[in-house]
Amino acid sequence: MSTREERLSLLAARGERERQELAAAIDEVRVQAEAKYRRVTSLGFWGGTLAAGATSAYRFFGRNSFSARVHRWSTLGSLTVSLLRFVIRLFR
């Protein structure tokens, strides 16, 4: 083999080795990026779920919600019934 052919084969081998190293490095970066993407989307999903749950709970159990009004009225009704029973027992 001539010197030129040897240099070409060495350069071709070096190029192939560098391509493989570059492909491995790109693969590693891709895997890390996918893992980060999965973490971020998971955090976004759970953050959205938590926000939706908190909003629903506030609307359902908040101060002016239907549930709160029912609770206030049922408490008032329970107290009224208890007082009526007490008054009835007093005058019996």
C-alpha cells in the first residue's frame, strides 16, 4: 500500500470512530432529554390535577357554595328541632 492509501484508510477509520462517538453522545443527550420531558409532563399533569381538585373543592365546599348553605340550614334546623323538643319536654 502506498502512503496515500494508508493515510486515506487511517482517515476513514478515524472518521468512522468519530461518527460512532458522536452517535453515542447524541443518543445519550436524547435519552436525557426524553427523561426530562417525561418528568416535566408528569409534573404538569399532577400540578393541573391538583389545581383542578382544589378549585372543585373550593367551589363545592366554599363559603357560598350550595353545600355550605345546606350545611348552615341543616345546622339551624337541627338546633331548632332540639330547642323545640326541649320546650315541649318542659311544658309536658
